[in-house]
Amino acid sequence: MNIRKRKAISPLITTLLLIAIAVAASVLTYSWVMSMVGSQSAQAQTQVRIDNVGWTISATNDNVTVTIRNTGSIAADIESITIRKNTAGSTIYTCNDATATGAVDVGLVVTKKWRSTVASPLPGNDYIINGTAYVIRVTMKTGFYYELVATSPTA
């Protein structure tokens, strides 16, 4: 068979196929970019800060009171509050109290308590150690977090 007698795809169909592929790629790129922008926008609008950390240290019960202020432009939904010693490789402890999570409206100040009792002591089967620096982290459901280093009072 002679190669010159074979028919190829017409230039019109080729052009239409290229246009269809370009449109499909554009739609996929647009949807991917918009999903990224949407999640980044929510995270950028969610901002909290820790205004104050209060310490109540006793022989049987330790409380860390964390005062949180929403400085963002949308309500912040707290996912967790964690505490750890301010040393490399220290264990992170998450507050298990249900009242430590929840929404914080724009401009609102809330107080959350970390409770450490005999049943759930803090670092190394110890209570909060006097005069020790701890990192307190408040994490939002959007992934934004705020950390503060606070030192427990000396005895």
C-alpha cells in the first residue's frame, strides 16, 4: 500500500481537538486554584492571640487558664489547646476538656482552662513545675495556630 494515499486527520478536526484539550485543562486549573485560594483565605482571616496565661498550682490539682482573643475577621473554631515544656523534644500534651474547644466570635475574649489532676498529670508524671517555661499552643480548625511561651510562677 502506498503511504501517500492514506488520509490523515483534517486540520479542522485537529484544531477542534486542541481547543477542547485547552479548555479542559483551563477548567481543571481554575478549579484547583480557586480551592487553594479559598482555604488560604479562610486561614488568613482566622487569627487569635493569647492575651494572658494564669497559673493555679497546688499539691493535687494544677490549672492553666488561657485567655484567647479573636483578632481575625471571621469566627475562629478552636481545635485544640496544647502545652509542652519549652525544650527540644518535649512531649506535647493536649487538653482533653471539652470546654477547651469551640468557636470564638470576632473580637470576643474567652477563657479556657487546662486541668491537670492526679488522674492526668502533666510532663513526666509530674504536675506543672514551678518556674518552668511552657509553650502553650492554640490551634484552629483552619490550621492556623498561635503559640506563647509562658513561665509558671516560682514557689
